[in-house]
Amino acid sequence: MSLGFSKASDFDSVASEYRWMNQLRIKVGQIITNLWVRRRHRCPAGAIAVVLLMFLLGYSWLDLQSPAQCGREEGIHLQPLDSLAVTQVNVQSTQEKREVELKEQLRTHLGEIVRERDPYLNTGGHFYVQQYIRQQLGQWGNVDTHEFTVRGKVHQNLVLNLPAARSNKRPLLLIGAHYDAVPGSPGADDNATGVAVLLELARSLFQEPANYPVRLVAFDMEEYGLLGSTEYAAALRQQQQPLRLMISLEMLGYRDQRVGSQRYPAGLKRFYPNCGNFMALIGNWQTLPDLFRLSDRLRKVGVPSEWLPAGQRGTLIPATRLSDHAPFWDQGYRAMMVTDTAFLRNPHYHQQSDRIDTLDLDFLTAVCRGLAVGIRHLA
């Protein structure tokens, strides 16, 4: 594979510069994380704001200085030749096999879920997908049903609880994805990709538990105004149920490497890449350390990742509220959305053309793998 360098010295020079900039980016992120953790004790909020502003400004400079953002292959890790020992080749072979298996599992889920499934106009498709999710989650434990009523019709959120690696006395880590779709769309990216990853996270976190007990929820009626997640978040608050973090999986499989393929709400374009080849993590201020850690984990598996802390429950940037994390913000919970940015990138959003063949399954597979590892090791 040619990376467009005329000689080896050019490659070494750019690689060295890029590693230095990456180290600076990570170091500043760690400073922000440490400040946030110590905020309640002695660090004033103003100091955090100043450091965050410095980071965002510095980040935009780093992006301008970095080698080609768009059109490059991600996941290339520079290693010295002496690291390519036989044992490491075997490990790499095992990892590649697992990657292929995960990709095929995701493809299988998509084949079952991608269909018209509006809960009113496509009741057959909706029921089929609901039962498929129940059957898949049921492999790993009892699937509970949280029912709520809209216009006289009973709807269901499907819930699976998984134990923690050590103690179940810690607060819940809740991961959710909506399984309904708008009328007339088979909803491949929106949101069969989120549900497929949810199902594979269930498998992964059952086999290798996380540090926290995990609750996976498939939400209904998201497309009608976040109704399923609104009912569920309110029920948790009424029960005084603490949460370590809520993660909403919202459209995870569309990537576009072309320059200019990524759009943004007003005011954000200056700070972020101009092509849609990354995963976005958007959370309230309380999630700041988690935004950094999960973003870093995604980058380590080759997925470019950008994060945005949204203050005032996202009301200043309404586009940050368009998924099932928003009701948890409104209830005062720590919550974030993981997304490919939906209509800001994907031209098939809410269209009949939102089909499997528009997705990047390698991208989706890497996102799933990075999330599994990152969630498992949340502190």
C-alpha cells in the first residue's frame, strides 16, 4: 500500500511529527480528566473551562497540522521490524479471525433487523425485530420487559442485566439502542447498526464482564419523540436508581472518506474534521473523563474519534439531543451518545435507501470492538 511518500525519510519525518501531536493531544486530555476528577475538592470550575478552551483551540491547530485527514486508511500502527516475531504474528492471526467472526455476526444481525418496522404502519416487521432482539438477548440471561402505553397501544423496552466482574453493588452501566424505524425506511444505519452492536456487546460483556453491572436496553418509539427512553429514564429516577453512565448507540455504520462530506451545527466546524470518517461521542459535562477514555479506546483500534461535551442538557446545540441519551440528561443522569452523526453525514437518513449496502461493515466492526473493550474497562 502506497501512502504517497517519495522516500523513506519523508515517511519517518511525518510519522514522528504525527506521533508527537498525538501524544500532546492525549496529554492534554489526561490533564482535563484529572482536573475534573479533583473538581469537587479543590479545582475551581473556571480552571477546567480554561484548560478545555485551550484544548479545543489546540485541537483545531493539530488537525490543520496533521497528515491527510480524509481518504487515508485508518488503523495503521507503526512498529519496528523486530516486533514481528512469530508469536505476535500468531496473536495477530487470532485477532483477525475474531474480527472476521464479529463482522459476520453483525452482518447476520443486520440481515434480520433491516426491514420496515414502524410500530404502527409496519407492525409485522416491528414485531419480528422485537422478537429477534428478545431471542438474541435471551442467550445471556432473562429478558425483562418494560411496558409503556402511547395512544392506547402498549409498547415494550427489552431489558437484559449482566453481572459485574467482581461486585454487583456498584451503580449500573446502562447501554441502549432504539429498534424502531421511521415509516418507509428499512433503517439500516438508523438504527439497525446500533441494535446489532448492542447484541454483540451483550455477548462480549457476558463472556468477559465489565467492572460495573451492565444493563442493556432496546428502546421502542424513539422515532416518535424518544418516548421509550423517556418513560424508562423517568422510571429509574422514580426508583432512585443510580447509574454509573448511560450510553446511547445511535447510527454507527456510515463512513465517508471524502473531503467535505461532514457537516456540523453552527459554530463547531472550526474544531472538527471535514470528512465523515470518525465516530462522535457527545455527553453532558459529567461524562468528560468517560468521553476522553472511550474516544481514546476507539482510536487505539483504528477508529478516528471526536468528542463534544454538551452543557445545559444540550439545549444550546439541539442536534445533540436527538437520541435516547437526552431523557437521561433531563433526569440528571450522566449520559452520552455514540454516533456517526446521522444526517450531518449520511444522505440516506430516514430514506428508503437506508440499506445494508450503504454501510461500512469494517468500520462498524471496529467500532463494536473498541466499545466492548472501552466499556469493559471503565473505571
